[in-house]
Amino acid sequence: MPIVLGIESSCDETAAALVDGERRILAQVIASQEAEHAPYGGVVPEIAARAHAERLVPLIDKVLQEAGKSLDDCDAIAATAGPGLIGGVMVGLVSAKALAMASDKPLLAINHLEGHALSPRLADASLQFPYALLLVSGGHCQILRVDGVGQYKRLATTIDDALGEAFDKTSKILGLGYPGGPAVEKLASQGDASAVLLPRPLVGSSEPHFSFAGLKSAVLRAQESGEHAAADIAASFQQAAVDCILDRLRFAFADIGPVNALVVAGGVAANKAIRSALEAFAADRDLPFTAPPQILCTDNAAMIAWAGIERLAVGIAPDPLDVSARPRWPLDPDAQPVRGAGVKA
Ligand code: KG4
Ligand code: ZN
């Protein structure tokens, strides 16, 4: 039964976890850097890299201690090798390389998006490939068909902002602080979702992708007009986001082929309005809908360890110790590049 140590440091969470082949999370620790980045209203890469460097080694010690294990008990060391903020990714990957070398264990360089994509299978042993995945977080906004370990078909991505980023920017515009998603959701529950007329970018488009930049600008104009209550803007924004997601999913499902479930992952999966819209979408198609528990939706190291276990299970070879960190690393290498600049990985 394999045990894998996972390390995650691609954005603003420093995390380590030990997971075994029976889907048991033996220990996991996540140190958020929210407080460090809050004054800037978003993640500052240099601050993030320094914070990862300070925290990672004590976190690894802590998970080993909590699980009552040593490096000798691990079958491999898995670390996020991209995509993400390169300074932070390098901190995690270099630490993993050092541990792998010192303990003579294989190194598994994991694509962070693969961690998210396979995380539902850590939570749910019955989830079989292929499944449809909506991956929505601060850095990612994609619809994927997950066919197997290492086999991903990207059906849609964003041509500008990720959905979590749109929530965070809306929060900033409304003066709600960072991270914005939970604050916007809370305020939205007190507002009227039809009060403010906001655009639904790319809805009805024959291009499969998402776009949220225009929605964010419209939120800014609505706020600056002084005509609307913040709660109404929040509720209208959230409704526009739901409408965009449903429309893009409908488009993707037109030729997705057979899938066993609709799955949502990433930090935005915490949003209840989005979850219930997805539940209804899946029910209409007689598909089960699943979302991993919150702690596995946001960035964490258990999903990185689990991706390592899945890779070992299908016989994918470990990575050499000189493997590079990759700021960009698409899950589906055959996916066509999208128009627009600033596309998040
Ligand atoms: O997966 P995650 O922790 O980190 C990234 O990989 O980006 O996702 C964080 C994102 C943030 O943009 C945050 O605002 C958003 O997820 N988020 C939410 C909610 N909770 C977190 N967005 C909408 N509603 C929520 N309840
Ligand atoms: Zn993530």
C-alpha cells in the first residue's frame, strides 16, 4: 500500500500531506497566507515565495509527526511543479527534490491542475473515468473531460480572468476585502439578483470559452454609478456568473461524449448558488453531481499526494531530479491556444 508525501506551493497556500493508497489522508496541514496578501487585495508573488520558504519545512515535519511516519515510510515525494507563481512552485519543488535525494525516494512532479482534476476520486472511490469537470478557482476556469490519469480533454477555458479572480475583483470593487468569493456570496444572499443589468460575456457564443473581464468592468461601472446597493450588485454579479457557467457547460456537453458524472473542483466550488445550479444541470441529464469536500476543493497538498498515488498506480515513471518548474503547464497539450492575453493556466 503506497504512502505518498504531497507538497503544494503554487499560489498562496503552503501545504503538506500524507496520503495512502486506500484514500486515507494520514495527515495534512495548510498554512494560508491570506493575512500577508490582504493589504494588497491580491496575491503578491514575491511575498508568497518568501512565505512558502519560511513555512514549508516545519509543515512537512508536522505532517510526518502527526501521522507517526518518517520519510522512510513514504513510497514517493510528490510536489506541484506548475502551473502557478514560479517562485512559490520552485520552493516546493526544490524542497521535494532535496527530500527525494536525501531519502532515496522517487520524485513525482505533479501538475497542480491534475491535482484538482483527480481530487474528486480521492473523496469518492466510486467515481469512474470519464467524468466532466468544471474547475473553477482563483487561477483556473476550465471545463475538462477527465478520461484517465494523464488523459484530459480541455473543452473550455477562460480568455481573460478566472472565475475566482472575478469574484475577488468584485469584492475589491465593493470594498469587501480579500479573499473575495465568500464575502461576495454572503452579501449576495441579501441582494436582488435582477436589480442590476450586467452582461453575460460569450453566452450563446460558438466559441466554447469563458470570459469575465467585461463582467468585472460592468460591476465597476454599476458601483461607480452610485445607483445600486452593494448587495444588489453582488447578487446580480453572482447570477451573471451562474448564467455564464450554465451556458458554457451546455455548449461543452453538446459534444462531450459519454461521461459518468459532473464534478466541480477549485475554490469557487464552495459557492452554494453555483453548486445548486450545477446540481440541477446534472439532474437534467440524469448524471450524478459531486463536489469534493471544501478542504479538497481549495488548494491543498492531499490532492497532490493523491495525484502521485494515481500516477504510481497506472505505472507512470517518476520524474528525474532535474525536472523543471513550469509557470504554464496545460493539462491537455493538444488544446488550441485561446485568443486574448493574460490567460491563466
Ligand atoms: O482553489 P483556490 O483555493 O486557489 C486557487 O487555485 O486559485 O481558489 C481560491 C478562489 C478565490 O478566488 C476565492 O475568492 C474563490 O476561490 N472562492 C469563492 C468562494 N470561496 C472561495 N468564490 C465564490 N464563492 C465562494 N464561496
Ligand atoms: Zn488551485
